[in-house]
Amino acid sequence: MPEIDRLPPLRDVIATHGLAAKKSLGQNFLFDLNLTRKIARAAGANDGGVFYEVGPGPGGLTRALLSEGAGKVIAVERDARCLPALEEIARAWPGKLQVICADALELDELAILPKGVRVAANLPYNVGTAILIKWLTAENWPPVWASLSLMFQKEVAQRITAQPGTEHYGRLSVLAQWRCSAKILFDVNRGAFVPPPSVTSAIVRLEPRAQPLAPANLSDLEKVTAAAFGQRRKMLRQSLKPLGGEALLAKAGIDPTERPEDLKIEQFAALARALH
Ligand code: SAM
């Protein structure tokens, strides 16, 4: 394993600080510093700037972000057992690592993050999706963050980046791509984690669009996508009945026999405007 700083290998850090992975916190740690460096570069660490890392755990990605060039890392970790290990990293990089012990879902990031911050995280599946939705549904757009580089189960990564007419296309694809460009950068094999999760993961990078793909009110867009994909196999005239059915579709200029998986994001936005 290559040395990326003067700190001990992650396996030793885990042993020294008794950081046995807790299933309840979705802890699957990365030990391979080559891999964490690759993730840090994909997140843009080489360009410097401020990073927000959610769930640093023992600090594999944190160390990589710093050694690849991040000017500062603000890290939020829920598990207080990880704090002494993160404190060692903070000492090795004076003034460059700020650790907050909190639940990232509860934290008001806008109060602490500077404009242009880049977000990097390897989070448990359920927390990752909830946090992504929290960032995507921000009231003000463009948001404070310049990019999100996040690890997901591959299937979720496919849902975020799916195109119309494909099997994974759904609510998350519409919401994410309405406001962001989104792409899968690379897969991460389950064997890279300790302990290994049950499925392959993938790193997704999202960058906010200056303007959403088409004008729409967020809550209206959420209403139409929830209704449409709630009955995925049905024609829109059926699934959108509670929101106005054929009249709504006519107003939006959409064929009532279409199914949601074939509708472009711009057409969902047209439905949201018609609903409004
Ligand atoms: N970043 C480390 C790595 O790549 O090895 C750890 C990844 S592990 C999959 C997820 C981390 O997120 C754990 O350290 C866990 O304690 C933390 N975590 C889980 N839920 C969290 C939450 N709601 N807020 C902040 N951290 C959380």
C-alpha cells in the first residue's frame, strides 16, 4: 500500500482505536489508499478548495482528499468512536481538517459551508439517498455546492443517471437530472470494503445546472413524478387521474397513452407547470 501521508495504515488505525464496523451505522470502510485517492481525484481534490465530507469514518477518504490537494476538509461524522482517529489526521494537516460530530441529515449545512464547496462522501445507502434528496431539493438554486461526488450502491447510481426509456429511469432520475448533470464515474468492487457489502458500488458525480432543465415548481414536479412512477406500468391518463388525468395531459401537450418511463424530463416539467 503506498504511503500518502505519515499516518499509519488504515488497518492499524482501526485496530488502535477499536473501530470495529457497526452495521447499524452502515459502516463499510475503505482501506485501499490507492482507491481513496482515485475517489479524491474524481471529486476534484487536485484543484484545491474546500470539501465537505460526510461520514469520514476512520478517515481513508479524508486523508486522500488532503494529500491530493484539498485546501480544507469539513467532515461530519455521526460515530463519536471515530473522533480520535480523525483528530490524528487533523494534527497531521494543521488547520485543514474540521470535524463535526453530528447526524448529517439533521445538520444545517447552509450555516457552515462556503459557496463553491465540493461534497465527497461514501455513505450508507439509505443515508446517501436521503442526503442527495436533501441537496437536490434545496430552496435556492444554483446551490451552495459546486459538485457532489458520492458513492452509492450501483443500482442507485443507475437510477440517478438513467435516461428515459430505460429500466432504471424513475423519480430519482428526473429530480437529479432536472437540476444537475449526473454521471457514473467508476464502479467500486464490494471486495474493496471491510466488511464487504452485498453489492457493487459506484461513484456518481453531480454538477448543478445554472438553471433547471426546464421551468417548473419543485413541489409540483415531485407530485407528478410520484403519481406517474407510483404506477409505473400504467398509461399516464390512468396514473395521473388524481391530478387531472387527460385534461392535465392535454394542457401539457402529452399523449395520454404514454407511460412514465418514456417521458423526458422536460415533459415532466411541462406536466408540473400544467398542474400549477
Ligand atoms: N468514509 C469512510 C470510508 O470510505 O472508509 C467510511 C464509509 S462508511 C460506508 C459510512 C460512514 O458514514 C461511517 O463512518 C458512518 O459512521 C457514517 N455515517 C452513517 N450515517 C451518518 C449520518 N447520518 N451522518 C454522518 N455520518 C454518518
